[in-house]
Amino acid sequence: MNENKGKLDNVLEEEYLNDNKEKTEYTLKTGEIGEKVVSAYKKIEETVVDSYKKIEDKFVETFLEKK
């Protein structure tokens, strides 16, 4: 389990990867401005996702139990 991800994220990602094993060999050409936009977006996304993961982990610990 990747400790940088929430517990539910790991389960969902594993299921997604099992269902979508085909990978594409193509990527989007973004150019210099596009790379800056993508970089800024990723920083914002990481901040939001990290905050969500903390809330998610606390919810899982508080309200769910493993069978």
C-alpha cells in the first residue's frame, strides 16, 4: 500500500488498474505555457488531495472496521 495515498484510494486504484491494463503510448503535447499550467494545476491538486486523504483516513479509522 502506498502510504501517500488514502486507504480507499489504494483499493480503488488497484481495481481500476485491474480493469484498465491497456496503456497508451501517446501523450499530450503541451508546450512551455501548457507545462507551466499543468505544473500549477498539479500543485493545487496535490494540496487538495492530501487534505482529502487526511479526512478520508480519519473517517475510515472512526467509522469502518475490516472484516
